[in-house]
Amino acid sequence: VSIGLGGKREFAEAVRGIAREVAAGDVDPADVDEADVESRLVFPDEPDLVLKTGAERLSDFMIWQSVYSELYFTDVNWRDFRKRDYLRAVLDYQNRLRRFGR
């Protein structure tokens, strides 16, 4: 699935939402945690695998959510991406040892 989403913009919007609640007195700044940020993201879940077509860069893509995701880069352009390319990525993912940042 291609998602045209600016991660920095999405993160800034989440922080602004928290700031509004703090300013209104609804939230104590000391109580703000990761869950508060995640609940305000467009896609709050962390993907297991991020497939990036066309180049080896993330380009501001899901910067919060993909911090512990496995990344798979392919030179295949998204317009030419086929089932076989997807299966290659899944097989590659299955052979990885996930360390979640450790």
C-alpha cells in the first residue's frame, strides 16, 4: 500500500494536539508519554516490514511507526512492482532475526 504521508508533519500535528490539551489544562505535561503521541498518529501501529520501492531512502515516511520495523529496499519502481517482488520481500523478511533496536 502506498501512503503519501509526511512523517514530520504527522508527528508535529500529534504534538500540537497534545500541546492544545496541555494549554487547556486537560493534560498534565508530566503525564505525556509515547501512547499519547501514538494515539494521535494517522497510522498508530508499527508495521513489521516496510517495503520501499525505487530507492534506498525512507523520505520522511512513517518516521515514528517504522523505528523498529524491518526495512526492505528494492530498485523496482512501484509501478512495476509485482507479486514476485512482494514474495521476495516476504521471504527476505522471514529469514531475518528481529532485534527491535537492540
